[in-house]
Amino acid sequence: MTADAKLCVSLICLYFFNVGPAPLKVNYSSPFANAVSLEILPSGDVLTKSIGSSILLTCKPSVTDAQLISKIQWLDPQGRVIEPLTLSVRPVGSVQGNSKPMMYTEMHQGNGLALFFNSLQEDQAGTYSCSAMYANTEPLTKNVTIETIIAITWDDAPPNQYPILGEDFPIKCKVRARPSPSVDWLYNGELITTNDHYVIETHSLKIKNVQESDDGIYTCRASVMTTGQLEERAIRVEVHVRPVIEGLESGVEIIEGENANIVCKATGKPPPKFTWVKSLEQRNLASADRFSVDEDTGILTITNANRDDAGEYQCTATNAAGTASDVILVAVVVKPKIMEFRNSTSVVEKSATLTCMAYGRPPPIVTFRKHTSDTPYVIAVQPNDDRITLANDRNDPSGETTAVLTIENLLRSDDGLYECIAQNKGGEAFKTGHLTVEFPPSFATMKNLTIWSWDQRPVNLTCIAESIPNATIRWQHNGFEIDNDPQITKIGNGPISTLTVLPLDKRYYSNYKCIASNIHGTRDYHIILREAYKPRELSKARIAAITATSVTFDLEPPVVQPGLPVRTITVQYRQTDHTWATAKNKTWAIDSPYILEGLTPETIYDFRFSARNDVGDGNWGNNLHESTPRRSFPNEPKILSKLSPGSDYEVSQYSNQFELRWLIPVDNGEPIDLYQIKYCPISRVRGTWQAESGSCIVEEVRSQIRSNYWLKNLKADTFYRVEVRAHNAIEYGPPGTAQFKTARGQETQVMQHEGALISSAAIIGIVIAVLFILIIVVDVICCCANKTGIIFYICERSRRKPVDEDDAKLGSLYGWRFPLPYCDQKMANVAGVTAIQDSDGGKNTIKLVKHTVIDEKEPLREEKKITPIIDSGLRRETSVNFNGKTSVSKTGFVGKDSAV
């Protein structure tokens, strides 16, 4: 039994058990009227049902004996018998539940006949009859009318609808029902009525001039008053905006060989997608070589642009609301290329032109630059040189530019490399050419007119002739051509030529002429070969100042030949009682301080002088005889001050200290041992500096080589006078004085080191001592821990000595007095003697225990007590001699000043 059949049986059973049979209607026209009739369940003459609903009608005889009922059947409104559902009427291979007819009958128990509607259709409405035969003689009939209604059905009401901004738009909501439904609209929960913005139509809500504010949820509400049915449909309205392209330029330039991005921007809702096509080809560039399109951002990328990419491009923006397009003209900038730039040659004082041809789009601007200049020429006459003119001839259709640089009245300096520079929006191009300026020979680089020789030394006379083209050179000597002179050798014919002259006699010290020629002219140059001599005596030599140990000379070099200057001056000096063979020399460079030091006080000296040039040393002369004075106090120290222009005092950069610096003065025979520094606050009174009474401070600096000192704890913004005097074993010398002023405000004191805290030798000694101690500590650790190291080696060596040696037999006496904590007991047992500390009547003693091996099991034992030595001014030293049988101890007292 199918599921529908089971459902029908269940409903029939439920009816009979719970409701019970309907009362019989009496048919007074039949003798059986009071007992026989047909009943249709559910009861009622008219049944109203919805389209698409499933219906079960049951025709049931109301008789005493159901066996008397026969030929029960259902008739449709056209009087046709409705066929029962049997297996034979089902399509072969049909699936249960999907093959039942829209209307069929089934027999139930008790001769009841059920009429099934699977899905009630509108054309199935009408009056249905149930008929039967009672006792094969009495026909029975019962009618029921089925009326169909249509439930609310949404025929055309999309849940998402998209009006376009600025246009009228009907929000669709087509609803169907029977009876006819009524429809109203709500927006955001509020009822909409027809007004200037909204018009409620039969199947839609029309929005006039849609705005973005019309976005939202609209509710289409349908109701059938007669059935009480109410349905709502929520419709989301999103206003779309047509794309509008904005900001697209009318033209853009891209550079050949480079990558370029062309941006197309558009507004719209939803955000539009972009496409690009080249107008001439109508080709979608998204799939073209070297092109790429970002459909979301609208960027068109051109890779490695070439000149064929120039043209009109169309950008199209598309969204659900529509399409917008715009065009842009793309121009390809072709980088400049120099097609021709030739070298040029002209003659000095003539004119020359340099021509450079370049190509590019747009046609480039072409300039020139001389390699020796950083600035290119300007187009037109040059403002700083009216001889030079630059012109450009640009041809737009061909993209070519011809530049001409014209130079009038050529100079030699115009010769050289020139750079042609072509520029446009795409970049720059460079090419180098040369302008050659030819000129007659010139000796501009020749500087020496006079060449010197002496003692028949060979010399080179070199002639350099500058010219274009190169010149040839010939030589003349005293107006005659040089020909086959064995003392003169010619090397080179130009542009460089050298004469090697061996001046054996006076004839060669004369005039030589270098003659250079080329196609533009001839020039000559004179070179004089002269004989050189050693310098004569000094023009002036006197003693300017003398001290006990030094002398300062006032020297003037002798008059010499031009071109042979005096290089040095040498003084030779001796004590009067000595010979010149033992004399000493000192040499000075010209114009240096002529100071001689290291003399002996109260000694008579002889001085003589000699000048030196390239030829050699002159003769000694200008003899002086002078005695050095006796030893005396040092000279005045010269204070070094940084005076401002027009000021007589120095300004310190600190408010509470000042660095005083001076030159070490001459000590006049006795070394300087200290400096006395005196400084006082001063003030200007009537144009002079005066010190404040009782305010001076005196400090001493003990040093021979000290030349600076920091004055500390000074007053801020105060003038001071400072004096420095040098002192030696005789007395103080005269002071050097200076004034200074401290700065304003508070300054952090700079800590300055007054002198050496410790000498270099002491530092080296400390370092060596520390290293030695570290070595000993490491060796002790190695001896005790690992039985290695120098100490362990010494101990092992001493233990391996023969037992008949006195020191080995006795052991180390010093080891008793100064026990080594890092040596073990084996050292004391080396010679068969053991040192044992003992207590004897409150006295500390050391026992010497001798072991004599007679029997390995029972050695003899001898003991000797030694009182420890206590150091108290006198030291008692004990020595022990051991000869293998007896030991002899000797004790002596050694005082602190003892020679022992």
C-alpha cells in the first residue's frame, strides 16, 4: 500500500471511530428511505480548497448491511467515472510517489470509496458525485461541490533590485491570489503612500528620480481579506550609479624603451571594471603583448614602450548601471640620438665651425660643452665670449636638429675636446668631437734662458717647440749652424730637441739659438750657456746676541749670479786655544734663525763662515772672535698669547681657569729647575693696568721642560696679569708678562694633568714585576695540581742527586728556615734527613732525623734538635755539615750592619 493510500485509510478510520456516522437522511420517496443513503466526508455541500493542496473525499454508504451496496463510484463534474488506482494503471518502471495520477479513487473497508486529489488544480473545481446501487435495485447518489482558491503567490518580486541613480525605477512585486489580494508597501517599517516621490502601481512601487538615499529594505505586503491570508516579501533596494570617468588627461607622453603607466579613474556604484583598447586597432589590450590592464584600478601598463605605441587609446568603465568611455592621446617620446658629430680643424686667428646632428621626438635641443668647462654654451652669442655663437635648426616633422657652433678669431685655447649634448623630454645623448687649432711654433713652456755649467761638466740645452702640426728644429751657435762639432751632440729634430754641450773652453759659454718651423711660420728661441762659480764671502756677518751657552748671528748671503742662489750657510767654530782641524760645523738653510747652541760659558771662540750654492762651498771668511759670558740666570720666558686684533689681553674660554703657555728660555749655562708663576687680578685705572693689593698668587712648577700650566680657581669675568720667571742654580731670570680675561658664567673645570705621575721606566718595571709574579703563581699551581712546571722540575732533579752529596744528605737548611709550601715532604727526605717540628718545654724546636738504612725493615734513627731563629735586630744563622755519620752545627750572629 502506498503512503497516500495509508493516509486515506487512517483518515477514514479516524472519522469512523471518533466522529461516528452521520445520521441517515430519510428519502420519503422510497420505501427504504429511512434506512439507506450515501454520506461524503468531510461533510458539507461545498468545500473550498487552495490550489495545489491535497484533498481526500470519502463516500460511505449509510446502511445496515454494507454487503447490499454495489457499484459504488465517483463521477467528475463532466459525469465521467474516476478510475481507481490500481497497479495495472501505473506506468511500468515508475517510482512510488512520483507516478500517481492527479485524481484517483481507492476502496476502503466497509465499502467506502475514497477520492484523492494529489495537487488540486484550478480546472478541477466543480461538483463531484458519488453513486452506488443498493440491493441491486435502488440507486443512491450524493454530491459535493469543490471550489478552488489561489493562495498568495509571488510571481515577480525579486528580493534584490537595483535602480539607477537619477532615473525612475519600479520596484517589482507581482502577486497572485484568489480571491484577488490587496498590496501595500513599507519602507524601513513605515507605510508608503503615493506622493511626489513614490507611485504605488498594480504590480510595483515606482520611485521617481532615484537618489542614493533610496537605498534600503522595502516590504511588499499582500493580504486576502476573505481568507485572512497575509504574506510579506522583503526587497533590498541598492541604488546603482552609472560610471563616470574622471581625471583622464587629453594627452600623455611616454618615453621610448621605458615602462609607462596610464591611469583611468572612474566613479560608480558598484565600482566599475575597466577595459582598454587602442582606438585604431579596436584590440583589447588586456591580452596584448607588452600591455597589461588592471581591471580594478584602471591602470594600463606599457612595457618597453616603442614609437609604434603612439596613438589614441580608449578607456571603458563598466558596472551594472551602465558604461562610460573616454579617450586619451598617447605620444611616445623618442630619446635623442646623435647621428653625426665630426672633428674640425682650423688655423689660429681664423674661424671654425662644429656641426652636430641629432634625432629624437620631440626634436632635441643641442648644445656644446668644452671639456675644460663645466657649463655648456647657450644658444645665441655667448655672454662671456662674443667670438662664439651657437645656433639650432629644429625640424619637427623629421625630428632632426642640426646645431652649429661657430668660433671666430680662433685662439690656441680653443683647441681641445668638445661634447655635443642633445636633450629632450626622454633624456640626453652625448658624443665627443675634437677641434684642432693649428698654429706656428711657440716656446711658451720654455722658462730657462740661462743654463749653468762649471768644471767642464756636460749640460743639456733642451728646446720644446709647441705647434700644430709639429715643428722641425735646427740649432745655431753664435750665429752659425752647428755642424760636426765633437763637443756638441744633437738629439731630436722636433718638436723636442736637445743639445748636449761639453764646455772644454770659454768658446762654449755663449749664445745658442733654437729655430722651429712648420707650415704656419718660423720662430726662434735663445738659450745662454754660462760658466758658474762658487759663492764668495758673506756680505755681512756679525753677532746679534750672545749668552753663556749660545750665540745668535746676523748673516747676509753674498751676491751671486742670477739663477744660482745660495742654498745654505755654514759656520765653523773652535775655542781659541784649539786648531781648526778640531773645529765643529753647523749649517743653516737660508733665512732660518742663525742660532748656535751648546757653547761653554766663559770661553773665547773663533767663528768663520762659508756659503754654498749648486757649484759647491765657497771659501771660509768673515772671521769673528768672541768670548761667551759667565753662567747667569735664565732669560725671560716668552708667553704665548692669542690676542684679538687691537687688544692687549687674551680672553679665556673658561670662567674659572686659564692655560698659560710659554717658550722655554735660554738657561745661560745652568739648567732650569723650576718656573715661578705669579698672577694677580687687575683693573684699568686711568688707562693703565693696576693689580689689586694683596691679591696676587704665586705658584711654582718644578720642571726643566715644562712649557704650560693651568691657572685654576679664577674669578669669572675678571682681568688678570700673569708673570713667568725661570730659575736655575744661580737665580731667577727676568719675568715674561701677559694679561688675560676669564669668561662669564660658570664653567665646568677641565681637569689637566700637572705633570708626569710616574715615569716610563717605573711603569715598565711594574709591568715586568707583575708578569714575573703571575708566572710564579701559575708555576706553583702547575707544580701542586699537575706535577709539572719549573719548580716541580727542580724538585725532581734535586731528588735524583746521589745520596753521598753533602747538600743532598743534609737537605735544605734554608728549606727549614724558609719552608716552601709548594714542595712536598719528599724534598726533606731526599738525603735521609727529615725535619719535624716539635714542642720541647714550651719551646718550638725542629728535629733533624737521620735515617741510616742498615736493614730495609728497621732503619737506624738519629735526632737533633734545632731551635728556630727569631729575628730581633741580630740574626742567628746556623749551618749544619753532615758527613754521613755525624753532623756539626755552627751558629753565628749577624747584625743589621754586619758584613757577613
